[in-house]
Amino acid sequence: MDPLNNRSNVSEFILLGLSSSQEIQILLFAIFFLVYVAIVAGNLLIVISVIFDNHLHSPMYFFLANLSFFDLCVSSAATPKMIADFLRKRKTISWWGCMAQMFFMHFFGGGEMSLLIAMAIDRYVAICKPLHYKTIMSRRVLIVFLLLSWAIGFIHTTSQMVFTVGLPFCGPNVVDSIFCDLPLVIKLACTKTYILELLIISESGLLSLICFILLLISYVVMLVTIWQHSSSASSKAVSTLSAHVTVVTLFFGPAIFIYGFPFNGYSVDKFISVIYSIITPLLNPIIYTLRNQEMKAAIRRLSSQPVGSWLIH
């Protein structure tokens, strides 16, 4: 049964975007287009480097490549439509398009959140149990962590979207955002949505906050371990650990704010959405490449080789 035909009179939603000024929108189009190109290029570069460079075939880079893939997917779920809307006077998205956008944003976002926890576990084992690192972080364990990330992302988005798709939309259809933001969309339903709003806040906001706190605690434990067991490898461990902390902060910070204050109506939500969908996927590859000598060396090796030779290795 199609919920659009049977429970809703709304066939599309109107997105207000960032600005109504045509001049500003043209400027934003150019900026966001260049940023999105950088996101695609940067994250694909990391994925390709990890796949084809034998020096990067380790658990840490396995997770990093998958993080870049998640970043690319999160950004691609909304950014291309957002960029195209800068050139349109009337910014609309179909009912099903809106549902799909929210589904994939939460799917890949939930998966990335779970993957960050797996990356923290990897760093914990590498720093606190270095002699057993290869045994603990076996190929089977890596695959299990990756599958769990995908599964948690799917459960996370399905548990919310299964109720959202069934909501009746029969009146207002204006979303004051740059893409279909779940908390804002469900407010437009012509029925009481208190329980669903509570579900979103508790599942997304509280889960993000708890995971963020647990990750910070784990990082503190690792820093204490590094401090107590000073060695020549400590500087490298601190470098990789600081990169993880930066990425975790960039990811969980906006998520906690969005779902901690989802119905306040302030325009600052739009800019936080930009951070979540554009800035974070852009900064992640920059953080890991600029602060990682092995990754920079791998990129230089690949850039100096013909494309066909990658497949040979």
C-alpha cells in the first residue's frame, strides 16, 4: 500500500535553503560545488590508496578506507541535490525523494558512528596491547566490525523511517533546511508526533552523546597508557590518536547539537547541517593525510605510477 496515495495529500516538500538572494545562491553554488568535488576526490584517493598500496594493508587503514567511503556516501545523499537547488528559484523534492534522502543520511551516518567506535577499539588494542595486536585485530574481526557498522546503520535508520513513512502529510510542506531533516519533516505531519520526536531524540541524540563520552574515556585511557609507557613509538601513537579524536569531535559534535536541540527553530541548524554533510566529509581526509606520513607517502607512490600498474599490485 502506497502511503503517499492513501495517507497523504503532499506529493512534494519545499526546501527553503540557505538564502533567498540569487547572487548569494550563485556564490554558494560555486563554493559547494568545489567543496563537493574535493570531498569526492579526497575520500576516493584514500580508498584507492589503501586498496592498491601494500604498505597500507593494516587494520587502521582498513577502517580509514571504510570511513572515507561512509563520508562519501553521507555527503552524496544530500549534497548533489543541495547544489542543484542553488540554481533553482523553487526548491522542491518529491515525497519519496525526501524519504529516501533521510533514510540514506541516517543509514550512512549511523554506520559511520559505529565505525568510529571500531576505530577506537583498534587504536586501544594497538596502544594498550601491542604484542597481541595482530592476533586480536585479525581479518575476521575486521570484517565483523565492518558488518556490524552496516547493520547498526540499517537498524538505526529503519527504526525511525518505518514510522516516518507511515505519517500522514496533508497540509504544510515547507522544510526550513537545506535538505530533508528528519526532526523538521515529522513536524509537518498532520497528527501528533510527540512519541516519534521522543524516539528520534532518545535514539539519535542520546546514542550519539553516550558513544561520544565512551570514546573520550577510551582515548583518555590510551593517553594515560602512552604516558606511562613512553617509547619511540609514542609520538606516532599520539599522532594517530589525535587525528581520531579530531574526527570524532567533528562527527559527534554537530550530531549531538542537532538532536539535543532539534525543534528550536533557529537558523543555526542549517549551518550545523552544512557542517555534518559537507565540512566533516571534507576535513576527515585532510586530517588523515596531512597528519599521516604513511598515507602521504602512499599517495606519492600511486601518483608516480601509471594507473594500469595499480592493478598488477
